[in-house]
Amino acid sequence: MEAFTRAFQNSNLMRYLPTAIIPAIGETLVMVTISFVLSVIFGVMFGIILVMTDKSGLSPHPAFHAILERITDITRSFPMMILIVAIAPVTRFFIGTRIGVKAAIFAITLGSTPFAVRLTENALNTVDPQLIRMAQSIGATKLQIVFKVMLVEALPTLISNFTIMAINILNTSAMAGAVGAGGLGAVALTYGYQRFDYLIMYFIVIILILLVLVIQTIGSRLYEYTK
């Protein structure tokens, strides 16, 4: 108890709480939310295309499917931190800067989209083929089969998969703070680790744990509601 009291007295936690930590929470939430939404949009779109163009899909196109599959696998194979650094010139070209929240959103979205594509593909492939054939037999169009049969049936699995992805994006946003992304990761590194103020660092770890629990709770509730 005395050690904690001494650490609290020597820490700048209360000093930086309103000026650095609370704004960093907002930056992290913005990064995670926008990156997650964009990754889901692009991931679902390309995941549907990947499933439809498969040899057993609704619109078989082996050549296009192979190209899209290779691009997805190659992009997904990069560790996120290496990818963020590697595409820094591309980020600067499109965003105008390689650091900050906007640059992080671009990089995290680009890195998370292939993951979302595979999650979507796996979820759609769990749909019973008999339901698809039944929809075809009553004259449903390909788009109707995708949006009214496949996505509806795969929705619980998609929610479960994307909950995991949201937590991964949160973890990535924290790590990206080391390369100028801002947010909680940058504060933990700059004000905590580099200044040997471990109370700040552990306080931010607790915040990240709480955010993970919130994401997991929301995802679990949505899964139970849709299954």
C-alpha cells in the first residue's frame, strides 16, 4: 500500500489526465470506430465477391477469384505494425501526412480489410447450400440470394467474427501509437514508459481492458439477439 501511495505521489497521472489521457481516449475511439466501419464495409463487399466468384459460387469466375484471393492473402500476411510503416508513403500521398489519427485510420483500414474479407467469406460459406438451391428454385436473383438468404443466415457468425476483429483493431490502434498514430498507445509510450511513470502506463492498460470488455459485451449481446 505504501509503495502504491509513493508511486501515485511521484506520478503525473492527475496532471496529464485532462490534458493528454482523456483526449487520447477520444482519439482511440475515433480510430477504432471509423477503421472498423470502413473495414467491415469493404470486407463484406469483397468477401461477397470472393464467395460469388468461387468455382461453386453463384457467378463462377476462377481467374478473378484467384487474383482477389492472392491479393487478400498477401496483404493479410503482413504484420500490422510493419504494414503501417511500409505504406507510410502511400498514406502520405492520400491523406497528406503519415502521422496522426487520419493517417492511422487509413493504414488500419487497409490492414484490417483483408482480415474482414476472410471473416466474411468463412461466415458465408457456413450457409446451408440447400437454402441457396431452394432460393434459386423459386426464382430468386443472385442479389436476393446474397442479401436475403446468405447474409441473413450468416449474420450471427459475422457478428461474432467482427467482434474479434474490433478487438484486434483496438489493439492495433494502441500499437500504432509507437509510430505517431496518437491515441492511448502514444500516451502510454510517451508519458508512461519513456518517462518511467508506470502508473500512467498501467492506467491506460486498464482503460484498454475496459474497452475490450465493452466491445465483447456488445458483440455477445448482438450475437444472442440475432442467432
